[in-house]
Amino acid sequence: MFRVSWEEYALQLAHAASERSEDPYQKVGACVLRHDNSVAGLGYNGAPPGININWENRDERRKRV
């Protein structure tokens, strides 16, 4: 039976996290593994809670994401 490496596992989790991004131009996800390969955190680019972004305005988008 084939198992993906821990690095591939983390990349797949990061890709899944990126699907939560609201940014229509660039979706980014991240996964941090601890030394024992347990997941320390997942994240993605997007607006902070309660903030609405005009995604077409590049300068505004860059300040907030």
C-alpha cells in the first residue's frame, strides 16, 4: 500500500486550505507540521473577519491580505 510522504500530506492540506480563500486572483494555503508531523496550523489568504475588500483594487487588496 502506498502512503504519501509527510511533505506531500502537508502540501495537500495547504491546497485544501487555499480553497477557502476569497481572493479571486491568487489563492494561497499553508500548513505547518510539528517535529512529530502533527499539524500545528492551517491557513489561507483572505480578508480579516468583518473586513470587506474590493478585490479588483490591487493596492487595497495588498494592504489587507
